[in-house]
Amino acid sequence: MRITHKIAALTATLTTAMSLLAAPAIAFSVGATNNIETLKNNLLGTNTAGLSDFSVSITGDEEAFGIFTNDPFGLTSGVVLSTGKVTDIPGSNLVSTSGNDLSRDFDPSGEAGDLAQLNLSFFADSSAEKLFFEYVFGSEEFLEYGGSQFNDSVELLLNGTNLAKLSDGKIVTINNLTPNADDRSTDHPDYINNPSFTGIAADIIKLDGFTKVLGFEGLLQKNQTNVLSIRIKDVGDGNYDSAVFIKGNSVGTIKAEAVPEPMTVGGLMAGGAMLAAGR
């Protein structure tokens, strides 16, 4: 009887586990908003000791700003800025070579680079040492425009200094992540390719590539007002869009624990929408 009970219990446990794996993953979603209070509240968490008097201002098209949830990177939720319409970003990646899955550009001529910028202003007292948060940069310029003049970039400026850096200290740009579109051996270790249909997140996000989760760290000016500027812009033309995703409630004075990489089991669990069962 005891063996029978154990077998029954094990069967029930396995059935439950399989049903969880087979359940549809919660979908990655992005909602557009240019409400500065909503953006501010999604950036800041409870780890803002020593900081006060927060205010937010934005520059760019109102549809270039939004809130995301259940992303494939492991950030869980947060704020997204794009050089295009943020609500276009979720969905299946159907084109990854000389093509664009995003539906429109803010500049119909495609001649000028689109810019989206969010400024977070705050006062740092004598106890505040550094500012931290986590982010991901992604783009439709990958992979075919690596090493070209279409070198889209993200800037994370703390009091005017760009601290958007890769793990080797290089600034975050298309060309630093994919220097040569014809030679994949030159890809930066922080780069994750996401080609149409076969990409690790091709069923979830239209961007052709993105970085691993990167960490921002910058020294604060004590007893002064500091300004964090999050800037994403097209370079060369405005045709193919890029985006930066800031982990929700991570902007503060305490360094967060590392987010699992999306290609690992831990990353798949953290990413939610990227569960293998979803494919």
C-alpha cells in the first residue's frame, strides 16, 4: 500500500509539473504612455535612500514611451523608450535581413534620426554614493547593419556623462555589438542574436537582436541636484528602430542582484514569456 501511495503521489506531482510547463506563457506586452508620473513610478523602487525631489520630463513622440511586462530578457517589467512606436515591439519576428517588422517611423522621410529622451531629476544628499539600475538595448538594425553608418545607440547620461557601457567598457552601439555583419565571430559577448523564426525570442519580440541584461553604475554629486538622461536615437537614418528597456523599480542607490541570462533555464523562468512551452 505504501508503494502504491508513493507512486500515486509521484504521478500527481509529475502531472502538475507537466501541466505548468504546457500552460501558455504570460505574453510579453507593451503599453504606450507619456504620463510622466507613471514613467517615474515605474522607474523608482524602494531602494532610493538618500534621494528626493524626483521629477521627470520627456522629449519625443508620445508613442515612443511605454511600460512593458513579461519581457524575454528577465527584467520582468519596466519602462521602454524607442525610436519608433513602442507597441510595435512585441510579436513574431518575421523579417531579419534587410527588413523591418515595426510598422512605422516617426519621420516619414526616414532622413533624420528619431530621438526619445527621458530626464529624471533628483536631489542626492551626503549619504548617497552611486546610482544603479539594469537595462537592455535592442534593435532592428541587427545584424545586417553592423559596421555601417546606421550605428544606433543608447545613452545613459548621469550629469552629462554617458555611462551606457558594455561589459568591456565600450559604449552601447550597434557597431560595438556587431562590428562586422559578415563575420559572426566578431559579435560582442554581450550580444544575443534574434533572427526571424529561429531566434531565441523570435516568437515574442520583433527586434532582430539585443544585449544581455546590462548594469548601470554612476557616482552621484552629493548635496546637489543630479540628472539622469535616458536617450535612444537613430543614427544615419530613421528607418529601422531601436529600443532601450529599463528594469522596473530598479533605479536607486542599491545595486540589484544579477538577472539570469535569457538563454539559461533561470533566465527562461525569469523571462516568463520566454518559456520553452510557449514555442
